[in-house]
Amino acid sequence: MTDTTARVRELNLYRQYFDLVAAGTKTIEVRVKYPHLADLAAGDIIRFRIKGTDESCEVKVQRVAAYPNFEALLDSEGPARVNPTATREQQLANIRAIYPPEKEALGALAIEIIRA
């Protein structure tokens, strides 16, 4: 018998991005390719939380794609899917403000999501 229960991951998200996910307009979540995300796969559930609050939003992972850096990710996935309210250049600056160069060097993940 196989286990068909989806794995649930809990990840923190800044308010501005949480609101876009909750509205369904942000369909690509960007993360550094940390070892704890290595087995993230289609079908998994991510419960996004705003740190320090009880607010959460569940999404289903549709696809996970790895890229060497954030520029390659934005060029391939399209900036509008990552953040429809900001330009590519603004997004790159915002992502790099969150993740310094040594983190970006680990690689970037594009996690395609839909509201669960």
C-alpha cells in the first residue's frame, strides 16, 4: 500500500509576498537551493506563514525547477509570475536583499504553486 498523503512544509514569507500568494497572483516562489528543500516535489503542500502571526496560506507545489542564480530563474520563469507588482530589476534587488551572494551561490529554486 502506498502513502498518498501529501507532505506539508512550513515556510515563512514576508507580508508583501504572502498577500500575492493568498490572492493567487504569485505563482512562482523563489528560494535558495538549501539542502532541506532538496526533496521538495510536485504534490507537496507548503503552508506559508507570516512570522510572528497566526496567518497562514496553503499552496500545492506544481513543479520545482533549479537554476544557477536568480537572474537565470527570472529570465526563464518570467518576472510577472514571481511578483506581478515589480519590475525584473526591482525583483532582483529585492531577492538579493533577502539572500546574500553566498546564499545565491547555492543555486535558486523556482517553486510553481497554486492555492490548495
